[in-house]
Amino acid sequence: MIPGGLDAHWWWLIAAALLGILELFVPGVFLVWMAAAAAATGILVALLPLPLPFQLALFGLLAMAAVFGGRRHYERNPVPSSDPLLNDRTARLVGQAVTVVTAIENGEGRVKVGDGVWAARGPDAPAGARMKVVGADGACLRVEPIPAIEARPPAAGA
């Protein structure tokens, strides 16, 4: 019995419930795995009366195992997203046309993307040239010239 009138396992189960509720308000912080570890600790403490230092060590080990297991699960079974590039800003820019604002010389310059200016690498190009984003290295965009549209001969009878 712990001060407050409740057995130790009840405190662990209350902690598990509180951590589970906190996960609802702060999603994605992995509190659900800590809640699972607290619940498992509460169940084990109910079955085996362990002294507090062992309970804390058990919770620590179970928490590490739960977080590790949860991460492995999500790596193997990713959650499908309607916008998989949501948090990959540079990947979202691939294929977009940009304007060179600082001439690309010796492979480096700056391009305008929307209302911002990004560092860019690619073939030399004067300021004002139109380029296409083909990739990124960190926060530096890789660009290539946009090919000119070839003139087509007029259709017969036109």
C-alpha cells in the first residue's frame, strides 16, 4: 500500500490512462507507448508485489521496449497519407519552373520560387532565365534549363 490509500498497481494504471489521454491532445509524441508500458507495469505489479525501485526499472525497460517496438511497427507499416510530401518541402518543388535571380555561375546561384529565393545548383544561366527544379540537396535546389518548345511545321491544309 502506498500513501494515498491506493495500491501501487492502481497508480501505474492511472498513469497509463493519463498518458493515453495526453496522447489524444498531443498526438504523435509517442505517449501511447509510454501508456502501454505503464499499464504493463501496473498489471505486473498487481501480480508480483515489487518494491518501488524495481517498479521504476521495470517501467523504464518496458517503455524502451514499447517505443522501440512501436517505431519498428510504423517503419514496416507506414500510415498512408493523402499528401506524402507534406513535410518534404524540397521534394514538393521538383518539376516546378523557377526564375534565376542571381546568375548561376560555376554551378551555383539563386532562384525565385513563389515568394522566396532559394540557393540553386545547375548549369550556368543568366539572371532571368527559366529553369526547372529536378531535385534537391538539403535546402539547395538542383535545376536544369527548360527546353525550348520546338517549332512545329504548320499542319497540311491550315
